Amino acid sequence: MPFRFGPMELIIVLVVVLIIFGVGRLPEIGGAMGKAIKEFRNTQKNQPETDSNIVDKDPKDDIKQA
């Protein structure tokens, strides 16, 4: 992995976030990020299995059917 975050990098990121957004907005931002991650995971779990069939489908089959 080319981009590894160590403890020093995480501290720098947190300080920058505190400077930009302030202490008052951190809970709001954290809640929004949590909801977004939860929705993303739910979307991944609920994906139909037919997506892989679409990728594996041969385009020549469409020509034969037409």
C-alpha cells in the first residue's frame, strides 16, 4: 500500500479538520459520515447477483437474438 497512515499523520489530519470545521460541527460531520458508510454497506449487501451475469455476457449473443 503506497499510502499508509501512521499515528502522526492521523493527528495532523484531525488537527486540520478541527481547524477547518471547529469543535461544534464535529458530531454533525461524524454522524453524516456514519450514515453514508452505513448506506454504502447496505447497498453493497443488497446488490443483485445478476450483475456478474451482465459482465460475463457475450455481446455476440445479443446480435444472434436480434
